[in-house]
Amino acid sequence: MTLYQHIQELRAELWNCNDAEEIRQIEAELKIAEMQQAALDETFSAWLEDPG
């Protein structure tokens, strides 16, 4: 599973969740995954912009 797929799955779980504790856990995991994706996106963008 890709990180993107993982994020989408967490979002879907969050949308369908009714338990407050589980919502907090999913939100925490989603935040970490989104930060990881942002770091990968930033690295990839820097790589694309590097002329050398």
C-alpha cells in the first residue's frame, strides 16, 4: 500500500468512526502520514528543480 492510499484509508475510517478514542487515534496516525507525505513531496519537488 502506498502512503497516499494509507492516507485515503485513514480519512475514510475517520469519516465513518463514531468512537471518540478511535477518532483521536486515527487523527494522530493521519497527521503523521500527512507529514510524511509532505516531506516526500518536498523532496521530490526539490529533486525536480535541481538542474544538476
